[in-house]
Amino acid sequence: MDWRDWEVFCQVVEHGGFSAAARSLGHPKSSLSAAVQRLEGHLGMRLIERTTRHLRLTDAGETIYRRVKPLFTSLHDTRREALAMSSAVTGILRIKSPYEFGAHHAGPVACELMARYPDLSIRIDVEHEIVNPVAEHYDIVFAMLEQPLPSAGIVIRRVFTLERGLFAAPALLDQFGEPNSLADLSRLPLLAGPSDKGWAITPPGGKTEHLAVDKARLVSSNAHIRLQAALAGHGVLRVTASFARAAVKAGSLRRVLPDHVCEPLSVHALLPARQFVPAKVRRFLDALEVHAHGPAALESEPLPG
């Protein structure tokens, strides 16, 4: 009997289908289907009723899932804690990150750590949606906060804040004129994210105001898409300064209202709540701190373990 087939069955149920489980595990859908069929053959009973659109557990499947799933969860937790007690940086580090942060921060740090630790492999899934690292089996989930965080069973650690600014293509500014105030800026087309509720901007010597973005010319959760639209002259982009740095240096974008302060972007690391934090996670977050702020950055609060 292959216990891996039992875990595959649990993963299929947890993800609501074979396709979603295959994407999460990085295995072909056919191999997951074969694993469940082997398990059903071994037990001599049907566990899942399959249709073209839906997956439904049989009564036996429901009972087995409820009893077996906690065992695999405990087994994985025990393995991770055992690995965390070692100082060796090995194994697979699974990370989920929004595109903007992944491309300009998590990606470079991953390359640096792989060069430093040859036995370390890293998987970075780039998606905007915030997920629970325990439920989705991630070591780190990076959340760029402007929406609620899950709180059950996880550790939430603020990694750092990133400076943000307003940027636009010279052609757009030639067309509409250089804005000198938020009132001027409100007359220009904007490029926003779907979770933007209004851009918090503080004029020099003034109080913070919120610029409405509900009529943005383009809305996308992908910062690169918004950047491309800004480069094409379709609107004003609010983004981290690091993300726009190359375009500004090339003269493709100019900073708008440089004397106004945008609300910085808070980056949080969501970690599975357990007593020991693996060395690979600690090394990654330490390297990320140096990457974002440089060697002179103040040390953040230490992680347990």
C-alpha cells in the first residue's frame, strides 16, 4: 500500500478537484487521478464521485478524509519542525508573492540564496491573492497589505515598508500638463490595483488626503501590466520606487508631485505557526532585509527558533 496515494486523495479533496490539486502540487492531473483510483482499488470502495463539472465525496470518502487528513498535517508539521532544528539550509523553500514584490525583491534574493546554498531549491508562485500558508503548504506567503490578513494558525511578521511614488510618461505630462497639486492630479487618467480604495497622499506641510481611483483608466492586480500602461502614456502609476527605478533612469517615466508623500507599502511575511522556523526561512528573510535596506538596515525582530 502506497501512503502517497492517501495523501493525494486528501489533496484532491482539499483543493476541490484534480485540476486545482495538480496545479498546487506541480504534478500531472493524470497521475493524481491514477493515485486515487489505486487507493479505491485497494480499499474496494468508491471514494469520489466524478462528473464533468463537480467532484463529490461518497460517504466512505468523507469519513476517510476526516480521519486521515489530520494525520498528514501532523506528519508534515513534525517533518518541518525536525528540519528546523537543523542549521542546514536544504530542501525546497515554497514562497507565494505578488508580482511586484516577487520580481524586484523575492526573485533576486532567491537567486542569491541558491548560489550560496547549492542544496536549496526554491519555488516562487506569483499571485496577488493572499492565502493561508498552512492550508496551502507554503513556507512564506508575502502579503502587500491593503486588505485583511488571515489570522488563524499563522505567524504574521512585518518585514519592512517600501517607498511608493507617482509616475507618468513624459508624453502624458505633455498632453495634460505637469500637475502641481492633488486637484491637478485628479484630472489625469490613473492606473490602479483592484484593492485600491483611494490613494493616501500627503502634500508638503499638509494633511493626508485620499485621491479617488474608482474611475481609473486601467485596473489590474499585476504591477507589470500597470507599468506597461504607464510607459505607453495611458495614465499615472502609483508604485514602489524600486519597481519604477529603471524606467525613471531611462527617462521613460517621470516622478509626479515629488514633494508629495504616498503612503508606503507594508510588506508582511505570513509563516506557518510552529515552534521552530526552518533555517531556510530565516536565511531568506535575513537576506531580504539586506536586499531591501542595505547592510546598514536596522535589524527587525528575531524569529523564533
